[in-house]
Amino acid sequence: MQLVINTRGAFLKKSNNCFLIKNDEKVFEVSAEKIDSILITTSATITTDAIEFAVEKNIDIIFLNHHGDPYGRVWHSKLGSTTLIRRKQLEAEKSAIGFNLAKEWIIIKTGNQIDFLKDLKKNRPDFKELLDEAIDKMENLSRSLSEMDGPLQFKRGSIMGIEGMASQTYFDAISDIMPDNWKFKGRSRDPAHDAFNCLLNYGYGVLYSQVERSCIIAGLDPYMGFLHTDNYNKKSFVFDLIEIFRIYVDRTVIGLFSKKQVSEKLFDPVPRGLYLNKEGKAILISAINEAFDKEIQYRGRNVKMRNTISLECHRIANNLIKKE
């Protein structure tokens, strides 16, 4: 499970083999054996004993800003695995392996989006024609991507262009089926211009921390991307790999709207947009954790949704070594 600290002034310390949390007037303990990571989303106090204890137990501590973007984490200083994986990852970016992986990630992402629109269509007969049109367009884009040949250095822009057109079609369709008071105009960030993007951005921030953690454990370099180019302090590989898992957050956020759990009281206005407040964060993170604990089909077997991220990272790392 992920331990979430989202109350201003909360206090976290070590207590025997547990973490003790003081939250407003409540005090409770959580066993370290039940925790995978600690997410701190607001002003809180954490003791050095708690940090050392988390490092010993291989529990990473992630700090999110008010937009939901991770700005720091506490993690042990050891490499996740053999250096050979990182060496092969660097070599792959210049070969057909890197091109095929980059193309595969966007095909999977687009396929996930198409499947979601098909699921939404089942309970929305009034929007069948609109959703069918979006699905057809995205399937055509996916086919054109499947037929594309490398190398990556010359086709990176084309892959990103197809991904951009597919995502625009997808989000336009999502907006069209939303109630009038929750419709939105495309994606917006820092800050979000609407409630949908506000929830989505914060959810992606939580997901980002999970993907980065899984990359580190599998021995992959978070900074060495294929599709997203190198930039100072940019974790390009995390941005690459997160694409195939974004659908987890998409489904969770749409689920909150479908269940009428979203209201204006979850958001605070900021200049040019909205900010997800304490109540909004609690509802979203609770829904994400609930979704991540559900079992789904992954490569022929049932596994918890959260575990698919680490399994996919290990699969990529193992395949990079096998391609030696």
C-alpha cells in the first residue's frame, strides 16, 4: 500500500516496526511491512529516524507539489541492478530495439484509449456515433504507426505527432460525453484550467512516482529515454514508460465523475486555473489506491494493477540484456 500524508501539519516518525502518524488530533500506526511507498503532498514533519527506517525497509518517500508533480524523493543510494542494464539501455536508443520499444509504447497507449472509449460507449448509446468516429480515427492512426519503420532519430517526431493526434481525438471525445458543467477544452497543466485536468494532472503525478520507482528497482536509468529526448534533469525514460499506464488514472478520474463524487468544493481557484485542495486530494488518492489494488490481466495472468508497472520494467530490463 501507499501511505499518504496530505494533512497540513501532520507528523511522521518511527515507532518500533511501524510508522506513527499524528494527523490533526488523530494518532495511528501502520506496519512497515504493509507499505511500499510514502507520499507526502503537503506541509508535514518527518523525523530522520523515520527516513532511515524507510530506507532500510526499501520504502521510498515521494514529495508532491500542489499540482501533483513529484519534486523530490528519498531513496537508498544503491543501484537497482547490474550496470549492464544501463549500458544496454544506452545502446538500444541507437538501434532498432529503441525504435521498436518507443513505437510499441504509443501503440499500447492508443490501444488502451480505444478500449476505454469502447467501454464508455456501452453505457452511452446517445454518443455511439461520436465515439465510433473517434475510435475509427484512432485505429487508423495506430495502424499507420504499426507500419512505420525506423530509425528512431529520424522518426521520433512522426511517432510523437501520431501520439498527439490520437490523444487530441481521445480527449475531445471524453469532453463531448461529459456533463455540460464538466466539459473541458483539451489538456491544460500548471495550472489546470478545469476540474477534469486538475484531477488528471494530480493523478499522473502519483503515477509518475510509481513508474520512477519501478524503473530504479529494475535497474533502468530514469533519465535515459528513447522517445522523449535528453534534457537537463529530465527523467526522459519515465516520461516514455508512463504512457502505457496513463489509462489507469484516466479510468479512475472518469469513474469519479460517473459516480458523481466530483464537486466544486474539491477545488480552490488560483490565478488562471484550479488547484486540487485537501479534500480533493484525499478522494482522488483513495480512488487511485483502490484501483491499483484491483487485479487485471497482464500478459496472460491476473496481477494487481500496481504490480504491472514493476513487472513491465523488469521485462524491459531482461529483454535489453537478452538482446546482447
